[in-house]
Amino acid sequence: MKSRQTFWTVLLVIPIFVFLSGCDADPLSNDSVFLTHEFSTDASGQSIRFTFSSDDVATNRLNDISCNCAINIHQYIEDQGFKASDVVSATLVSADVIMLFPITKKINFLNQAILKFTASGASVTEVANLSSFPASREAALVILPNRNIASFIERANFGAILQLDPKTLGVGESYDFSVILKVRLELSDAI
């Protein structure tokens, strides 16, 4: 008799427990949506490029090369139904550097490369680097962990600096690099 009563009690309690576990304690709480976006162009649709002449940089030391670009992915965020202010956090997932010119040179002429993001009123932030390059025209930078770049993504525009340390440079030669960036965005999705 007791086991029958326990059976009915458990049978009644389980649906109540399942119902309560599905309810939020705060009905006004926010959920997050995660998006990944890859891009290689700035706000004007131009490639994110770093160009310099061998006459303007030194070998065996880091040289700041600016992209002279305004990076902005707000249009992508809006196309997904969000606003830039909905960004909770953002992290860089990958950063590939591609050597465009000179076409005969491989990227392994570099000792080191460091990618930094810049913005007016924000601290310059290193996001990726590399100190061992393949004998190819492209290299994947090592992403620094736990770098929240939301403060850059939320801005109307931000910039980038590629610090390069070349082993050797051709005399009077022009160099041109582009980057492909992939970011992971956490956006607030109010219920």
C-alpha cells in the first residue's frame, strides 16, 4: 500500500518539477546569441591592407605599419537584427596575414608580426602575433586568449596596426599585406 502511495506522489511531483525547472526566475532576463563573422574589408568596402616601402622601415626591429582604414562591422550586426549596443562581448577567432606584393616573396622573411587594434579614446590592444613563419604567402597569427574586443566592435570605426620585424628587405621595394579577420560576437537578445 505504501509503495502505491509513493508511486502516485512521485507521479504528481515529476510534472510539477519539470514545469518549474523550465521557468525563468526573472522573466525580464536576457539571453545571448552567438555569431561568427569573417571579414577582410573596412567600412568603405576596401581591403584591410598594410603597405610600406623598404625605405621607411628598419630590419631586425618592430615597425608600426598602419592600415589607414576604418573598420566597422555594424552593417553585419544590423543585418542579423541587432544593434552595436547589443554586443556583450567579442573575441578574435582568427587573423590571417596574406602577402600581396612583392609577388615573388614568401612571408618567411619576417622575424615577427604583431596585430593590434586602435580606436580614439581606447588603449591600443594586442590581439594576435606570430614569430615563426611558413615559406608561403600566407600565415595564421596566434590569437591571444581572453581578449574582449567588444569596445572596438561597438565603436563607429576602429583601426589596426601591424607591427612587423623583417629579417631582410629589398632595396627600394614596396610591400603590401592584407588581413582576413574572424570574430565571435555575443549579443544580448532581450526576451
